[in-house]
Amino acid sequence: MIKINSNNGITVISLIITVIVLLILAGTIVSSLDTSDGTANYNKMTADIKFLKDELLIYYNKYEEVPTTDRKINIDGEDYLEIDLQKLSNITLNFGKEYGETATLTNSDDVYVTDKNLNIYYLRGIEKSGTIYHN
């Protein structure tokens, strides 16, 4: 009679190696998600700004004025006016929800502003890789 020696189960060494590999994979996935989240928000903000630029030009061509509120902010000696999103019809944005909540604007307000050249900036900004972007 032939005796077959079979080992059932796994060794402790192979279990430890498997756990280490899984931890490395999990760490890689979590760090890539964190980076892509900032990039995704940055991309949403730039898409909002491009869309708003088009809408501002359409509004300006129709009414010969820029749809802004009376609220303004001065940054480095230049005045910026809050874009009045209520004057623009049928727009859906990812950011810019604090319309008209405070008397004066600050850099942390959740609004879009424009300068005299119709450049658009998101005051609160989006953090991407440790840097805050406003446009």
C-alpha cells in the first residue's frame, strides 16, 4: 500500500506574506483615491468656470451687462464682483452655493467672482496636492 503524505491548510509564513501583500495593495489604492479626489474636484471646478464663462458671454450679448451682485472683494488691489447665479437660467454647477449670504465677500466664500476682463474665479478654491486653486 502506498502512503500519500498530504498537508492540509496553509503555513503561517504564507499567511503573513499574503497579509503583507494585501496591506500594500490597500495602501496604494487609498493613496491613489486621495489624489484622484482632489483632481476630480479641480476638474469639476474648471468645468464650472468654462460653463460660466460661456453663460456670462451669452448674458452679456443679450443684456449688455454682466450678471453680478453688488458684493465685491478686493484682492491684491483688484476688484472682483460676485456672479449673480440667479440671473443665469438653467445652470447646474458643482460649486458656488452661498449666493448672497454675507454682506462682504471673503476668500472662503462659496461663490464665483469675475474681474473687469470677465475672468472667472472660484473664491473658496479647490485643494489639489496641497495647493489651493481658484481658477
